[in-house]
Amino acid sequence: MKKNYIFKTLLLLIPVSAFLLMSSSGGRTEARSGSPGDGGVTCASCHAGGNFGLTPSITTNIPASGYALNTDYTITVNSSSSSSKLGFQLVAENTSNAKIGTLVAGSGTRVGSNRITQSTPSNTGNWSFTWKSPSTNQGVVTFYAAVNATNGNGNTGGDQVVTTNTSVNVLGISESRKLNFEMYPNPASDNITIQLPSGSEKATVQFYDYIGRLALTKTISTSNDKINVNSLNSGVYILKVLSNDKIGSQKFIKN
């Protein structure tokens, strides 16, 4: 009777194990990139013990001068190894370890939880996809990736995980295009006042949250310079003011 019970239990575990293996081969979207924002976590705790001479790298078509705002760029993860079955996970983070920009899947990849991973294992370890830069100046952005070279036996042992990263700066705004403005009070919970500089009669004011999502847009003028911020959730925002082809930005805290 006991042997029969063990046998039935093993039969039940077969499809569960197969599902877990299939899920891993299709990539994982929980923290596994090795980035500071992901706590340095990778799949190395399970996928270890192998050596395929894995050397991963990240390349981009972002100019040396830096990324422009709200622009699509191509990001490529390249791998050199003797493995014929590889996977990866990549994130983009600023110096505060917040996920920055928008990742758009390409061939053989998928996106989830602000992370991009393989949709099926690759026999080359090379993936290309799109990163849309944020709409506000987030400073230096670093791409972090963890690549997993496997032995293809369906188990986690005998694999090799290696991390890599590369950083890019933001394209600076020339002094002639900078807009200087005054904002008060800051922090605020109800209303704020935006004082435009001389020569600027009207402006568009945009509030972006910490991951670059547009949360609120208002139009102001010298005669109507107050903005109600009640609709914003409490937190830190980047406030951007656009007027006459000039741009200015400040950090705003909503109580």
C-alpha cells in the first residue's frame, strides 16, 4: 500500500516538474538580473556548477553624448560560450536603483515587471530589443543583465550564470534651451505656484513619477500660475515646464 502511494505521488510530481522547467526555459520576470535594484539576485543559487567559458556583454546604439528623452534605442545582449542553450534577464536602472524607461520585446524575448527575458532558450545567447528612454532627465542609466549558459539536460545543476552591465548618460540640455522658473511651496499637498521667467507668457507643466510615467499635465500662464495637485499620489515627482522651446525641471514632493 505504501509503495503504491509513493508511486502515485511520483506520477503527480512529473507534470509539476515539467511545468516548472518549461516556465524557466521561457524566462523569469521576478528579480534575477543581478542589479542593485534587484538586490544582486540572479539564478546562480540554483544554476551553478558548470563552466562554458561564458562571457556576456551589452551594447547599445545610444550615442556617446548620451540618450535623448522619449526616444527608442536598440539594446543587444551578446554572449560568447560553448553552451547551445542560453537565457538572460535585463533591467535598466538609475542611480537610485529605480527601473527607468520602457523595455519593448524583440524576437525571442518577452517583458514583465520592468524586466526583459528570453521567451525561448537561445542557441547563440544573443538578443536584441528596444528600450524607450524616459521622458524626463533621469541622469545616468545602467543596463544590468544576467546570462545563464546551461547544459540543456533539463536540470539546474551544471549551468553557469555570469552578470554584466553598461552605463549611459543623458544628453544635456544647452544653456540656451534651459528654462529657469520658481516653484512654491515644495513639498505641497493642495496647490503650487509656478512663476515663469520674463519673456514666457504660457507654459505646459508635466509631472512624472519616479519611473518616468506622466502623472499630470497642466497649462499655466503669468496670470494663472497655480496648479492643484490633489489628484497626485504622495511621493516624489519630476516637474517639467515647457515654454517657447525651452525646458526646465525640478523635483517636487507631494505630501
